[in-house]
Amino acid sequence: MRGYTDDKDAVMKRLRRIEGQVRGLQRMVDEDAYCIDVLTQISAATRALESVALHLLEEHMSHCVREAVAAGSPDADAKMAEAAAAVARLVRS
């Protein structure tokens, strides 16, 4: 079971909303909307994706990593490194 399994419906709802935002962006570009308006909407979609990513990371840390560490699992160090790499990717983006 993944860390986000209990919140899967909420995560999917948020992703569908973001998908709608991206479709709206495509429509704006197709209709030659003002550049700043398009950039504003891109910023909003980016923040929405970052929010979902942070939620998934939090769930991963509190579920997958915590379980591996608590169980003394041999892959606990790998889970910690994996989480650190995910944080690094988020910070770079």
C-alpha cells in the first residue's frame, strides 16, 4: 500500500483540476491571450503541481519511510536517500 492510498481520491481530484488548468492554458494560447495572463495561469498550475508533489512527499515520509525505519528494514537507508533525492528535485524545479 502506498502512502497516498487513503487520499487517492483527493489526489486524483486535484490532478484533474490541474489537467483542466492546462487545457485552459492551451485554449488561451490558441486564442492569442495576453502573454502576462498566460504566464499568470502557468504560475498557478505550477503551484498546484508543487502542492500535490509536497503532499505526496509528506505521505511518503510519514508512511513508507517511517515504516521502513521503524521495522529496521534493510532498505531504510535507501528510503531515506530516495526521499532526500525527491526533495532535491522539488527544490531545483
